[in-house]
Amino acid sequence: MTKNTGGVLSFWNIKEYNPDITPKLISEYPLYTDANIVGELVDDREPYKFINMGAASQEHGVVHESIILRILWYVTDNKIFGIKTDTSTYHGGWVADEITALGSLKLGIRLKSGDETRVFNGYSRDPLGTPRAMLTPAPKLMVRGKQLILPGVVKTVNLSVLSELKHLGDIKEEQYVSLVRAARMYQDALWVAESEPALAWIMLISAIEVAASQRSIDEISPANKLKNLKPELAKLLIESGGEELLQRVAEEITPSLGATSKFIKFCLDFMPDPPEKRPIEWGQISWSRTNLKKILNKLYGYRSVALHGGTPFPEPMCRAPERLSEEWGMLEKGSSGLACHTLGASWKSDDLPINMNTFNYIVNGILNNWWSSLLK
């Protein structure tokens, strides 16, 4: 058995999982969603079980307590913290949040965990478990319009797909941390999209950036990347403080070098196939590599201006997708007209290349394809 269980607990719990050994503890958490849930994941070979609660009612913008996440614990938190800052595994949540975010990404739905509601073993030997009080309120979905901005996430999903979680123990812990961070960013984007779509745009792009940065580290070390991109600076650092100084500086600045090209290349390398159900041809975006690159470059430009200049994403791209008709389907582009004028600003149609619902499909496909590549 592996002994290093002081890192990301959900990761090491997968590595330590053994169905022939009694777990140290079992805990349960309610999961909330506005998607339609079918199937279950209760296999004895799974450290994380997803139990369908049978919440069949589906209403516009209404979140239900639909799943019980049951965690079989095989590790304890043995990490020792010194008097120093350490955020190497930090993502703003705990074990249930990690597993729920990964589930949200894999299924492509809004999914969020509540507090622990039942514990088996631990301080109580009650075979029926010990109930726990919910200390935080259930999550709410704020919908600002009559139509959802992300109707594509309100769908029917099968929980058996989550069996892939048990294979994540085969990747490196730092890869797992990046996967969780990207999943958490993606998860949060889905929850704020209906009320703060301009913020959701930034979060969707940031989720890809997290993954792209990890892939860049996997492919080439920060020091070598700095030598390739800034050879004069690398030479100066080596002369001043040797390879150690080069390594320390490289780890700080290389994530920001070539950010746009890194983002676009990552997206194109892991781009999913077009959706099976698409609108009439003139309402589609071209899925050619050339056009997708153009769209991605435009989006990354909006992201940079939003973060560094305070100009939000174009308002027309923050709306629900335009439904052409039942026969023609929903528009994939940001606008069907020649231009849009609102809130004291104007955008020509070329500057509104895609709506958030379509981009969410792309982001989810990219991140899941990257996830699969880690396992390979």
C-alpha cells in the first residue's frame, strides 16, 4: 500500500481503495442538480458511489437534491503544515467538492455537494449510520430570463459513466490537482452562467487554461521552456544564480508566456466532434480548424480585455441561444443579424462568433478529452 496520504485526500483514497478491506469511515453527501438523473454507480469496486434518489421532476431553473455521494474512506489526513504558505494542492474545497466537480465535468451538468448528512463507523458504531445536520443551505440557481443561457446542461445523464473516476489513481498527483482545479472552475461557471454570464465566460476559458498549463508542464519543464522562449533572460539568470535561480524564476513566469497560443493549441488538440444535433446550416459555426482557431483567438482577446481592461464580454454573447424554430433548432452563433446594438455599444456579427451554450459544449468536450489522455 502507498503511504503518502498527506496530499489530495480524494486522490490517495482512490489509490488506497481495496474492496477486501473494511473502510475506516463511510460518509454521505447530498448532491444537487437541475439535470435528469438515471442509473446509479454502486459497484463494490468503486470508492465513490453515486446513489440515485429518484428526483424525476424537471422544471425550468429548479434545483433538486437528486444524488447521494457515498465516500468509502481508506485514508486519513496526515499532512503536517509548517509555518509557511503552501497552496500546491489548494482549490477552495474539500473531498466531496473534488469528487462532485469531477462528476460535473464528466457528465456536463450543474452538480454541487451539500454538507455531510450521515456517517458510518467513526465515533458511532450504529450500523444504520449517524445523521448529521446540514449547516449550509442548499445551492440556488439564479435565472435572470425566461430562457436558460445554458439549456444544453439540462439533460438526462447516466451515473454509471462516473465509473471512470476510479482510474484517476493511475495519474500523477499534480495532474489530478490540475484536473480538479479545471473541473472546479468549470463547475462554478455552470452555476453562475444564468445570473452572471460575463463572469462565466471568463471561468470557462480559465478552466481550459488550467489544463493547458498542466499539459505544458508535462511536455516540457519550465526551465527549458524559458530557455526556448527567452534565451537571453535564461542566460542572465544562470550567470547570476545558476540553474537553481533559473528554475525558480521559470516556475513563476512561464505559465504566462505565450498564453494565447498555448490556449488555442490545447483547444484544437482536444477539440470534440461537432454536436449530433445541430441547427439549420446557416445557423451553425464552421467546425473547420481554421474557423475554430479564429473563434478561440477572438474569445481569448475578450477574456484579456475583461480581466485587464474591465470591458465585459459582449452582452449579445451573454444571452440565451436564439431558437430559430423547432425544426431549425438553436443558433450556435452569437447573433443571427448583421450587428447588435445594446447598452450603449455595438458589435458586428463577426465579433459575436459563438454563444455560450455552444462554447460550453466545446469546453466540456476539450476537458474530457484531456482527462482521457491523462489516463492513456
